[in-house]
Amino acid sequence: MSESVPQARASGPTLQAWPVIAAVAVLCAALFVRSIDGGPPLDPSDRTRDRDALPEPMQLLGRGAATRVAELDERVSPTLRAEWTRLREVVFALARCPRTGDWLDTVDGLAFERLFSELRRGTRDDALAAQVLLVEIARRTKWAPGLLARTSDAERLAALQREWMRTWGSRSASDAQLSEPALSGLLLQARLERATYVRVIGRDRERFERAIEAFRRLLEDAQGEPTALARALDARHPGLAASLAAREDGLEPFDTVAGHFFPGLNGECE
């Protein structure tokens, strides 16, 4: 009786092995892609401008903003347009440098705070309009603490700027219209925050720590990685974000750069 010869096993992978092989291949591909150097982040000013973006939006935050601010009238949401038009005329006509808090407590000031909140929650054109009004108020009212450390004026402006940055900071990082205003808004926030805690001698520790924490939330995600806003900041101002943790007063370098973006905007209406 002849002996049976066992059949040779197939040399290829079994059906059960294919999912494992596929998973390994995907993992290797992911590791390879992550190893590729993507180059430095794109400077916000070099981004391709989309067709609907307002050209040169930073001009609306400068000293000559009055010559262009009416361009926003037709871009603001229709439900907010009438109040926007009225209040931007009021704000751009402010004179004699009133204390910020005193003006914010007027009928027009209270109306501005309501409008600012609505604009902040609106479209990107609304967001730009909100930032334009806030910067102009910071330019035309007095919020410098002075020798008496009167910080309530700067605190109110800083709170509004924090709200804007919390809403639009990272969302604006890749936006052709809002990327640069968002970065300049971050610098303005640093200037306002420092006015709340810097003293002739020393600083208010509690307010300082609160300001640093607000910046950290803007520049780091929950895992401690840079946010989109932090990456955009690093593209425009290399190393500035790192100064937040590297210096005794981490906002001082931000404040210094703010002086170049907003010359004369120091709470004294100069």
C-alpha cells in the first residue's frame, strides 16, 4: 500500500495574515510622511489672498483707518449694519481723550460693547469690524495706569480683546483677511495686559499669572503643542512665542513688538 504524500503548504501569507500586513504598511507609510521636512510655516503676509478678502486689512487698524473704515459698511452683516455705521462714526469722532471706562459707561459706550459682542460672533467681516472699533477706542481713550496704578480702564479693554482672540485667534491663522489682524490683536492684548499688572515697582502677581495663562491657552493646545495661531506667530516673529516661558515677564517681548505695529498707542492718546 502506497504511502500518502502530504501536500505542500502555500508559501504566501494566509488569509488571516493580510489585515496584519496591511496595518503594518499603513503604520510605515505614516511614519515616513511624518519624517518629511515640510519647511517653515508660511508667513501670513505671503498667503494667497482669496477673492472675497478685503485688501490690506491692516490699514484699518492703523492711524489712517478713518480713510478706509467706510469700506466695511457693506460687508458687515445686514442686521448689524445700521448700528455699526452709527457707532463707527461716533468712535472715529472721539476727541479729548476721555478715560476708557468713563466712555464705556456712556450710552454709546454700552451700545459699543453690545455691538462688539454681536460682531465677534458673526462673520469674518464682522470680526474685522469689531477689531477695528476696539483698536480705535484704544487709540482715542486714556487707559494708561499712571503713578496711581489705575488699571480698570486697561482691564476692560483687555477683557474685550481676550474675547476676540478666544473666538478668532486660531480660526484666523489661515484666513487671508484675518491672519494679520489676529496677530496684531495678540500683540495689542499683551500691551493691554501688561498695563493691568506692571507697577512702578514690581507687578501685580495675580493679574500677571492670569495674563500669562490667557496667552498660554491661545498658543498651546491641551497636549502642550503649538496652536495654529502660535505657528503663524512663529512664521512672522520667530522665537516670540517661546519667550512666553523663557523670560521673567513673558509678555514684555510681545509688548515691544506691539510698539512697532501700533506706534503711539500707549493709553495716553499720543
